[in-house]
Amino acid sequence: MAGIGFELKEIIKEKSITAVFKTFGYSAVLSSGPWVISMIIILGIGLSNIYLYHTQDPTQTMLKASVTYVSALAISSIYTGLYQLPFTRFIADKIYEKKYYLILPNFIGVVILTIAGALLISIALAIFIFDSQSNLFILLYITLFVILSSVWIANILAASLKLYKQVILFYLFGYIAIYLVAYLLKDYGLEGLLVSFIVGNSLLFIMLFLGIIYYYPSSNKANQRFIRFDYFDKKLFKKYWKIGISGMLYNIAIWIDKTIFWFSPIVGYMVIDKLHASMVYDFPIFLAYLSIIPGMAIFFYRLEADFAIAYAKFYRAINRHGTLKQIKTHKQEMINSVTKSIQEILFVQGMFNILLFLSAEKLFEILVIPKLYLPLFYVDVIGVQLQLGFMSILAYLYYLDKQKEALLYTLAFVLLNALLTWISIQMGPYFYGYGYSITLLILFVASINTLNKILQELDYETFMLQ
């Protein structure tokens, strides 16, 4: 899906400050997607509750809404994680085969099955989790879960659309709608906030869906079906199951430390029926996640504009019987791209983190967060930077079709994050966050060594092990 990379490179060729900001601004939005932008909107609504208007018990209402939304966001991302990476690979294969007419029907088929599965999961969750909520609240929760699951699937194709300016406008309109509807329904409490999340995400999904229809139109052939399920073919399942499992495991891993804190009798507490939160852990970690937007922008640009292009050249040279010198040159371009990407991520994100550390006290005052959480915030910011580095390595492993290695690393992420987080809680408040950060440090260092070995032996493996 390097098409967007060519577009971004064209912008930055203008060699102006405006072009740089445009390029990395587009990259930031496209790479952050619903997860980070949702957190920004929730934070914005919370600050509005505090500073601009007052509703009855605004803090508690916002907390309940945030926990409800985050639970739907987390579980839906884990559920759809099983589909997202394999479907991305399926789409990439169809683009390579120039079978564009298969993309839209299969996208619709995946969305239909995703919605069906999301309905079953959300109904079971609502029955299990909510004991004292109204039927309206339960209906809104089920609707929100289904919509978020659909957005995750549509978001897969969003970055592949060359209509990237329109995609960014889709995000903008969708999440501004959340804020505006939340303001209009501020007197309706929890249900009003849930309606705002549903309206904004529904608008986003509809716009992404229409963009996909426009960009990947169906064929005019008489036998062309509007809905197809080629993606669920047994042969494809055998081919892609490892990246499906690793995608789900990765999403489990990024939520497992939060879950352990939520349900720990030491630091967790009940917010709404069986949904828990941890005031000690939640605010610092979610603020830390917002800090990675600059690093995400750098990573997305380098992956799509540099590595993907060098990768395509390398395999094009092999398929078209290029010379050994050409093959080695393109392999070195890939290695240089990976090296440059990781160096820039660590440098840019590191510089941003230093600025964040210097302004953290003032930021916590503005956000009305006790300064007691500052030490944990500093640890989480470092951990999130390491997660960004680890995520980058995983992306390269997926590009190189190293499914086994990616699966093992995501499994290790789940197990280590769970174990070290639990140990950190037992050791006391001074160690909170260290379990998460140490896990990512171990995985980042180990995965870099694995990727380096794979890249060094890539030409040998391509020719000798096929």
C-alpha cells in the first residue's frame, strides 16, 4: 500500500516549512486513527465540562462515559484485531494482482460478518457487565460497540486511499461531530455522551465507506457479486492465520496492563456496574499515549514513503531478473530506511518527551490532574516511546512476511506485560508503570536484533530457501 507514500513524497518535494508540516500532519492523522483521536476528543469534552459549562456532577458523568467508551474501544479492537492484519494482507495481494474489483465486495463481506460477530459479543457483554443500567443505555452500548468494530475495519483501507486529504476531513468531521453533539446533549448525562460517540463514529464510518466505494468501484461484469467472502477461503486462512492471531494478541497486550490495574483490589475500583477504572494508572498512561503522535507521523512517513518503495524495488528486481548489484543495492536501501526510521523516531520522540517533561507540571494543572501522578507519567511516556519502536519493528516484520517471528513477539508482549505489571503492583506505588516500560524495553531490543538478522540474510533466504 505504498501509494500514499508517493503522494507524501510529492508534497515534501516542495522543500518548504509548510510542505513539511503538511506531510507530517497528514502522516500523524492517518497513523493515529480512531484510537488516539478518540482520546483527544474525550479529553476535550472533559475539559469543556470543567471549564466551559457545568452539568450535574460532570466529572462522574464524564468518567462513566469514558470508561464505557474505552471498554467498547478496547474489546472491539481485540475482536477485530483477528481480521485487520489478514485483511490488509489480502487487499495488498489483490492490488498486486491488479484485481481491484474484488476489494469492495470483500470489504462489504468482512463488514457484514464483523457486524454480526460484534452484535453477538456486545449483547453478551452488556448482559454480563451491566446490572443496573436502563434498556436505553444497554442499546446504546451495543450500538457503539458495533459501530466501533466497523470503523476499525474501514480504517484498514483508509491509509491505502490516495484521497488522503478527504480521509483526514472524514476524521475531522466525525470527531468534531462527537464534540458538538456532546455539547448539545450535555443535559442528558451519560446517555447523551454515548449518543455523541455513536453519531460521530457513525458519520466517520459512513464517510470512509463512501470513500472506499468511490476509490475501489465494483466491476461491471455480469457475474460480479456485490458481496463476496473470498477473504474467508480456507487456503487464505492457512496463509494468514498467524498474522491474525498476532494482531489480536497485540491488541490484548496493549490493554492487559490497564485491565490488571482496573481489577486490582489495591488500585482499581468500580465505576459503573462491572466496569472498573484505576485513577492512579489511567490518566498518566492515556496522556502518555497522546504524546506519541509526532513519532507515529515519522514512522508512518518512513514506512510508506521510504521502506515500502525500497521493498517494492527489491522484489521487482528479483522478479524481473535484475543484476546481483541491483538486488544488493535495493536491499541496502531497505536497511538504510529501517535504520533511518528508528533513529528519527527515537530522536524526534525523545526531543518531544524532553519538552513534555519540562512542561508536565503546568500541563497537569491545566488538566486538573494531581501532580502526585507525575512520576508515573514520566515512566509511561518512556514506555510508550518504546512501544512505538516495537510497533515499528513489528510492521517491518509483517512487510517481510515474518509471521512466525511477529506471532512470538506479540505473545511475549502479552505474557511479559501481564507478569511484570502484576509484579509492579505488588512492589508498591513507586514501581507502577515499570512493568509496562521494562516489557517494551526487552521486546524492543530483542526485536531489533531479530529484524537486523532477517534483513542481512534477506537475499540469501529469497533465493536459497524458496
